[in-house]
Amino acid sequence: MTRKLGRVHLISLYQEQPLPLDSGAVQGKMVIGGYFLDLEDSDMWWKTEGMRRVATGEVEVEKLHTHTFKPDQAREAYDLLHDRLGEAMGVLFDWD
């Protein structure tokens, strides 16, 4: 348990199984996850390879974005994510 706006660090492996975490227990808190990184892999090729694939169009990021909301439409955005999650791939707020 932690206070509101407190931090919870998740340090574990949950491979091919759901993370048993009650969403109500973490609302209003900062949840930080981690993963194992081999420090010998200092160039992190996977990071530059991922950006290369986005830049060349091999990964079509536009298809990952399905909805855009203005900040005053936050209620509608969160209703979508809570009630109709299957309709949303990526939800963005347009702050301009």
C-alpha cells in the first residue's frame, strides 16, 4: 500500500500470463515497471532499429492511433477506454 500520489515499483517477470493487479488499488498512484536489461548490450540496437522501422514506414504508427480528443472531452475519452475498450487502439489528447 502507498498513499495517494505514492510510487509502486513492479519488479518481477510476468511472461505469458496476466499481471494480477487490481486497477482500483493503483488509481491515484504512480506505478513504475521495469525489465531486465543486459548492460553488455550498451548500444541498445533494438532502440535504433525500432526508430528506423518507424522512419522507413515499415511500422505504420498511424494505424496504432484510432481516437483523438480535446482536453475538455476527457470524460468521453475515459468512457471509451472503460466501457468500449475494444473500439480503441490508441487514444490521444490534442492539447493545441
